[in-house]
Amino acid sequence: MTRLTVKMNIKEKNREKIWLSKQDTSPEALESQDLIARKLRVDPIVAKLLYIRGYTNPSSAMSFLRMEDEIFINPFRMKDMEKAVARIRKAVESKEKITIYGDYDVDGVTSVCTLYLYLQSKGANVDYYIPNRSGEGYGVSCSAIDAIKENGTTLIITVDTGVTATEEVLYAKSIGVDFVVTDHHECRSDLPLAEAVINPHRPDCEYPFKELAGVGVVFKLLCAYEESTYGVNRRTATYNVIKEYADLVCIGTIADVMPIKEENRIIVKYGLGMIDTTDRPGLLALIDAASGRDARRNDRSMKRKKKAKITSSFIGFTLAPRINAAGRVRSATVAVELFLSDNYDDAMEIATELCNANKERQAEENTIMLEAYKKIDALDIDRYPVIVLDANDWHHGVIGIVSSRITEKYSRPSILVSFEGNEGIPSNEDIGKGSGRSIKGLNMVDALCHCSDLLVKFGGHELAAGLSVTRENLPLFREKINEYAREQLTDSDMVHVIEADMEIPFSSISLALAESISQLEPFGVGNPVPLFIVKGVHLFELSGISDGKHSKMVLGDGEKTISAMCFSNSPDSLGVYVGDKVDCLFSLDINEWQDRRNVQLVVRDIKASESQLNAHGKEVDRFIEIKNGDPIRAEEDVIPSREDFVLTYRFIQNALHQGQDTFSHRDLVSKLSHGHTAKGINYVKLKFIFMIFTEMNIVSIEEIESDVYKFNLHFSSSKKDLEKSGILKKLRSQLRV
């Protein structure tokens, strides 16, 4: 791998970021890539991507593209599957009341809906229950079991939860309620004594594919039930289930960030196709609401006009956050009602509510994030390989998202704990709920196991987990988990690394290339969206959109220009400026607008190119030389004119009136330029303008860090005569004609 070291483009923390290129340029690799391109008749860049993903000859590459090696595994290889099917069949046939107990995230919601719709179609007496995130928290509780028992239930089936509910399952058995557990979270040493525990992560489970989502485990349960109960062969049973529920299983699999390989790849492939032509009212309504379409439809057939291709990214970044928003700031049952709805207009009301809830979630997230950053700024972060923060009023449903952002930004695990509504004296009753995210090198569940004596409960995955802790134990927990992390993590583990596929020339970027890359779909973990590096391109335009939350730019090489988007980064946060030469890390997208399709870059990271940095270094050196008396050539254009002074003064004046008093030097050079083809005011000239403004007491200029200035205007009733400036006179004396 090629290693490129750059600086993070976040001003608050100047942390190192590393780009890794997976490109193999050995003669053997290049020969294989060329052979793949010729035999499969694909774009050479697509051939390189196939090679990088491990398909190193035409045969294996073709098998990947055609999905020839992916198969559905016998569901009965999963431990306890026969027991689960038998107990559920007994309940269905005897009309026992069955309650599906799920989690409140997308995986949990789609698991509940999939199992509910299937059992309902088989005539079962079925209900569902999802705990409230704020009131009840994650997992199975005895109080919920009591409420479900009171409602007449004798069988509870958990989906996407339950594998750690050992005490709760025993309690349920004592009051006459059976449990069938289906889950995919990591197991502890003691499993619940349920009628069946289906989880591919069980140590005694021989099922070969361990990466199913919770809804994927439900899918396998339905396949087994269909085969066993109705006497059909395995292929028919699987087809019967996938043709009805692949859309829901696909959404849960993508949203839970499962690897898109083996069984998951088949599920997602079928699911994306099903969603693209769906007539499920709730899904149609959610797609329409998320896309900003009219809430009422005249098309009674409910067939949606194809606007854009349904992709894994669309599911993950557009639909999933809206489904998740229900459980985060409302109740997850709202999202369940959406998918169970059989009327489009009713579904649209729910979908609109979810979109509004998502906006609330975003606002709450931003508030918590700003508060969290302030807390981190007050820490000696180098002492803490795990960032553990707490507050009294953070929303339980949002802290997980903020934890993800913090982990991504600071390249270390983080845990956020909220004692929402609790501000009393520390006690065993003063319990905070937390959510954590981790990085490679630290298994979050193992870390929490190490601290289990200080926790009320916990559970989750290697990279994401939830927990409950008393306020009294929180300081001890913070110290203990950091002691554990210091033994597990090295400094290199806590460096932000982004793996790119390869560096490509700007000239190779085209709509045709973007379309060719789509042959590798579906994308996701295990088969990520291809990431490319391009170097030394010009940044022609840079502006903010959505109130400055995102950045839009135009990049070019002198021959052509291409638009680009950088999401969740404002223009000011990027550290690059119009006129710069930049290096860019990006994926390709197709922008469709008014029946026109254009290639667009989705920027993951951007930085000044080496040539730009070298040029800047020369400017700094030249400024010092001239300041020390070096002769000036007329073509250098470094002696300010009256127009230059006026332009700079007016810009600072207008900025101060708008409440902005701090700028970087490069930012000012860019903003004072008249366009990317004009000279404008260069670095050296602006340096001398600042010196003369300070000398003549016109502007107060504080250099708060290297080449970053804070301005304040001095009031004066009389005009300043810049011709009296000693600095300006000296510069003119150095001019050589």
C-alpha cells in the first residue's frame, strides 16, 4: 500500500490523517488487470477495482459480477433452529398469543415488521412490542414482560435483541411465558434458558456465515419455517420468503452496516431491485417524503415514477436515518406502523412525521455535538484513549450518533452517557444510559466486560455498544476502561486512516466511468464504494449550501471542470481556497436533474497539493527576503497600490459589520482575488498591506496563530496618508526597474 500523510481538515484539532492507496502496480498485477479488462470488456479502472477486491483473474471477476459463488446456506445449520420452528408452529396452530419483542433501531424495526407480516399471513395471533428508548432503554425488561403477559401473551419472540436477557427469560418462565430468542449481537458465556436461542455468534453454532443482521437471522428463521411447515424444498422456501420480504431485510442489513458479502450480498441485490419497483405503501411513502415529493398521489396504482436509482447509499443515508429517527426522538412503533400500513395516504402522514422527527434529531445532534466538543477541548485528550463524556440533559436517542462523530473525528473510542432528567445526589438509582463507538484494535464489548463490575448492564458489537451506569460509578468506569484501552491500543491505532482504491488522472473521470463502476454494486462493508485520489487539480469555485452545512465546489485541470460535493463540511472548515491546487479523495456519483445526467465527485477529504504547499513556502521565504531588504522585480507585483489598500480595507470593514473578525491569510488572498484567472492580491503583497495598516494605526491586527489574523478597525476622524508610510517608502526604494 502507498502511504500518504496529510493534516486533518478540521480546524479545531489539527490531527494527522492518512490516506492509504490499495493500488498494486507490480508487473504481474498490471498484466492481470489488463487481462480482466480485455476478457470481460470492462473499463480498465473497473478491472483494477476487481483486482483490488481480490478477483485477480477473469474467471473469479466474472463470478463476482454475476454473483455465481453466493448461495443461501441451509438455515437448519443454525443452532436451535428446529426448536424455534417447532415452538412457533405450535403457537400458530393453537392460536397462542405471540408477541414479537424488538429493538428500536432500523434493524429492529425491519425485523419486527418482517416477522409480524409473515406470521400474520399464516393466520397467527400476533402482536409486537418495542421498548421506549428514553423510558425503558435497550433490551428486554421484566416490567415489559409483565405488560406483555397481562395482554395474554404466552410466547415472546425476540428479534435483534435478547441474547443477554438471562435473568429476564428466567423470570418470564416463572410466570408462564416462553421465549424464543433471535439475535445477532455478541454472546456472553451464559445464554438465556429459552425454548430456543438462534444467534450465529453462539460459540456452539456451526453456521458458517456470522455476519447476518438481526433481520437476516429473522429471514433464515422464516426460510426454515417455510421449508419445515409446508413441505416445500429449500429453494422454493427461500424464494417464497425473499420475494415478499427482501426489501425489509435489505434495509435492515444496510442500516446495521453488515458486510455486503455472501448471503447479505444476495439479500441486498434482491432487496434493492424490489425497492426500486415497490408497491409497499409505507416504503413508497417514505421514499416520496424523503425526496420532497407531493404528499398526495393521483396515481392510484401506486407505481412510482423512476427518479433515481435505489442504491445502498440511498438506503443508508436517506431512508435509514428517517426510520431511526422514530426510535430516537419519538417511538419506534411509529416506524413499524409505517411498514405495516396498507394505505398510501395514511403511510404518507407517518412518513412525513418521520421526516420531521429526523429534522428534530439533527437539531438535537448538533446541540449535543457542540457541547461535547467543548468538554473535549477542556480535556488533556492525550491522556484518554477512550473519551467518556456525560451530561444531565442529552437525549438518549441521539448520543450514539454523536459518539460516532466523535470517534471519527478524534480517531479513538468514545462513550457518551446521559443522566437524562437525573440531577440528584449520586446513588444506585441515579442511572445514566450510554452509547459507545470504537475503532479497530479495541473490542467495545470486551472492554465493557472488563468493567462489568461497575456497570448495571451492557451489550452490543465489537465497534458499537450500549450500557447503563450509575453516576457514582462513572468516574471509576472512566478510569478503568482507559486503563484497559492503554493496554490494547497503540498510538498508530488512533490515527485516522482512509483506504482509497487508487490514484487516477483527472482526465479519466467521466459519466461513462461512473456508470461502469455500478457493475460492482451492491456496495457496502466488504465491498465499499470505490474511493479514488486525484492530485494537483485546480479549485475554481467553493461555496456553502444548506446554510453552510455542506460545501459545493468546481474542480478542473485546464481541459475540463467537474462539480463536487463535500457533505457535513462547511467551506471554512476545509482549509483550501479558490485558486489553490488541491489533492482530493472522492467517490463518483451520477447527478440527475431535469432529465440530465452528469458525473459528480463526492469528496471525502481535500487538501492543498504538494505543489501548492511548495509554492506557499516560496511565498513565505520571498516575503522574509523582501522584508530584509532584497531587491524587488516589477513583475513580482508585491508593492501595494492605493486600490489594493482600499479593496482590503473595505473587505475587512464589511466582514466586521457581519460579525466576522478572524481569517486565515490564504483565505483572504482567495477572497480578495478577482477570479481564478486574475492575479488579485498575492500572499506577499497582503503581508505588507497588513504591516502598513498596523504602522499607520488604521487596523488592529492580531496574529492569533501562524497566518491566522483577528482584525479590529481603529476609529479616526481624519484620513490617513498612506504615502507617509515608512514601510511603503522602503519597498519602493527596493524596486529594480
